[in-house]
Amino acid sequence: MKRARVAYMGSVHDAYEKDGELRLDDGRIVFQHEVVWLPPIIPKTIFALGLNYADHAKELDFKAPSEPLVFLKGPNTLIGHRGQTRRPADVTFMHYECELVAVIGKRARNVETKDAYEYVEGYTIANDYAIRNYLENYYRPNLRVKNRDTCTPIGPWLVDAADVEDPMNLILRTYVNGKLTQEGSTKDMIFSIPYLIEYLSSFMTLNPGDIILTGTPKGAVDTKVGDEVVTEIEGIGRLVNTIVDEDEAH
Ligand code: MG
């Protein structure tokens, strides 16, 4: 099942897709353009991977890491499908990152790779915008690169894990104003989702609602105010976002 959270006529609803239609938790069927899309989950800890695709690491002139390079994001960064992302006024290079997101469904501690999928509730898509002007090197905390308000659109759907046959073999694509600018496959991740669950749960507890943004393949292109950026993943969905000027946004 594909689940969502939306606002409609002044209240927030859980929703789901059935036969191509969007249904609210009270049974009403609504048009997708009539709702405000919210992030499909209210996450606890937000993990994100740096340089988890070798081709993207190369594009940034970094060596592919030998151990997962994980950082945290704050909830201030998240917005829903069809939202507006504010481009900071002082920035000259801001690029999207189309990423598969694993949502943890069960408390996990010391989980082995072979059992790790049992702990995944489902999958969604994030666009992990990077403010590249502030990228120094990957050993430094990257708050100013990756923790800006509105700079992580996520959704539209939380797709149940049972409906995703092989999350490690999905095509990712990004379109800017309708033009394909990024294409890759999750099979090219350096550290797979099961391995990341083993790695993180080896030194800390993962809880239901924790999410892991698994990194992006190459194809980082600067995006400007007014651009429509669509990040899509085969079988998971199509996440639409528009970039607006920081000063003009409300
Ligand atoms: Mg990223």
C-alpha cells in the first residue's frame, strides 16, 4: 500500500492510494491537487549518507569511503510533495540529490545484514538538497550544507516494504524543468540498506520512525529560483518540488 499524510479543508489526515485514487482516512476520495502534501512520516532520528554512490563521490573529487559516512538532519529541513524550497540568497551552487529513504518499523539493536529487511517498514523518496558553497571536506560537520529549512522535500508516499520487491535494484531519476539531469540505480550504492542497518544498530538503537536517506548517484546540477525539480524512483513515486527565492517565500 502507498500511504501519505495530507492536509485537506483545514485538517490533517492519513491517506492512502487505492485504484489510483487518493483516499482520506475518513473514506473520502479527493483529488491529488486539492490536498497539501505533508511528509509521509513524522520521523524520529533522520540519518543521511554522504558519498554512498562511487560515481557521485568521484564527481565531488572525494575517494569513496570505506565505512558509511553518516550525518544527521533536523526535522526543520523536511517539507512535503509539491512544496517550495527556499534557495538562500548568498548561494551560487545548490544541487538536488534524489535518494531512496528506508523507514525503520521496529526497534533494532545489533541486527545482522541477513535479518535487516525485517526492520524496514517501507520506503519513500527524499530530495536532499546540498548548499555546495559550504561544503568543505567530508570530515567536518555539514550543518550549513544539509540542514537548511525546507531543503529536504520528502514523499509523496510511504510505500510498504512488502510492495517493494528489491529496494537495491531501483532506477532513480531527477528532472529539472522536464529535462532528465540525473539517472542511476540503487544497485550502485556502496553500502546497501541491510548493511546500513547492521552498521548503525551495532552501536546505537534504531527506533520505529527513524529514517535513513541512502545517498545519491552522480548528476549534481545547480538549480535556480523558479526551477521545478522532480525526483523519482521506480515503484516508489515521483516527488515534485519548486525552488523559490528566500526573500520572496512566505
Ligand atoms: Mg544526500
